[in-house]
Amino acid sequence: MRKSLLIHYLKQQNYSAFDLKAVIFDMDGVLYDSMPAHDLSWRETMDELGLKYLPNEFYFQEGRLAHDMISDIFQRNLNRGSTPEEVKSVYARKSEIFRQYNNYEPMPGAYETLKYVQKEGLTPILVTGSRQATLLERLAIHFPGVFTPETMVTAFNVKRGKPHPEPFLKGLEMGGSLQPNQAIVIENAPLGIEAAVKAGIFTIAVNTGPLDDTVLTDAGASIVFHSMPELTAAMPEILHLARTITV
């Protein structure tokens, strides 16, 4: 089954083979178990402002740049977009609440996955829509020797966030001007998956949140796992297939 999915990708993208050099990881919900805190802090912020939001909206919208998401919610509730001052104020309040709820716990199995990728001679690259300095600073603590500033794409590095492909195209660039068939993406969110697929990269989902698997496959994920340890266990087969399949 996995072999056929890899072959389908190669044919769809007009490649004869993979030439893997890197694995691109999202952060929230993949490397860190931080999405419940993000969801709760967004909901509490909007409740304080009297603004309504949709069920699981902040899981569906994960990965978007904050100013885009805030502006959309203002538009739905107030029939106008948000001002730059309002975006700054709302995001500051959300970040304040987030720091109260987030426990900075790495996702179980994340470090093992990263170290396996390195052991296989591949470069881990981070692509996240986050601008949370507290989380970004902790990467060096929880995942020592894995990421450097040269292998990290954050909200500060792009003009257009997910679902636009720019973050992942930037990730390919930072990985050494890579082609899409030289990387695999690990994502948990539909907008991130959509962005990675638009960038032409084979995309694996790790469903660590409340959304149905079909939301992730509809966004374009080729394979769905339900935990990082499950992904780690499958990585030897996936990398072997990617290194040996030709079409």
C-alpha cells in the first residue's frame, strides 16, 4: 500500500525517483503537544472579545499567519477586517494566555523520529507558522543538535503562511535549494498539508488532534499515522521504499 502511494506521487509529479536529502517537520502538534493550549488560548481570547468562532476552528486554521486568522474572525463577526493595532493586541493577549496553559511538553516519540532521520543521513528542517519565542527557544533544549537557524522557517521568514506553499518552498531552499522530490513533509494540520502538497512534496500526516483522518487525506496527505511513535516505527520502510522505487 505504501509503495503504491509513493509510486503514485512520483508519477503525479513527473519524477522517476526520490532523491531524499531532508525531512521537513511542522512544530505544533508534531514536535510539541502544544495544540490543546493553542486552541484553548485562542478560544478564551475570542470569548473575552465577544467574537464567535467555529467548532474546532483553531485546529482547522492551524498554521495560518495570526493576522490572517484574526482578520477573518473580525470580518465574520464585525463585517470588517482587523486593524494592525487590533491584530497586535489580540495576538498579545492570546500569547499571554497560551503561556499560562502550555506545558512545553515534546510530543512523545518526536525526538526519536528526529534522531532516526539524522541517523539516516537526512537533514531535519522545521517549517512552522509560529512566532512564539518561548517554543522556538525550547527547540535547542528538547531537541539538541537537531535544528539550526539555517534549517528553521517560522512566521518571521515568510510573507504568506499556510496554506500557501511559500513556507515549504522556503524550507526546500534552506535545506540546500532542494527539489520537491528530495524531501518528505511531516504535518498534522490540514492547511499545512495543503501547503506542502502545493509545494509538490510527498506529505505524511500525524493526526494528533480531534479532526477526522479524512480531513487530512482530503487536504492531500498520502499517509496518515496517529502518533509519532507509530511514524517512527514505519520510517525504515518508508525511507527504504523512497530510496529504491523508480518509475
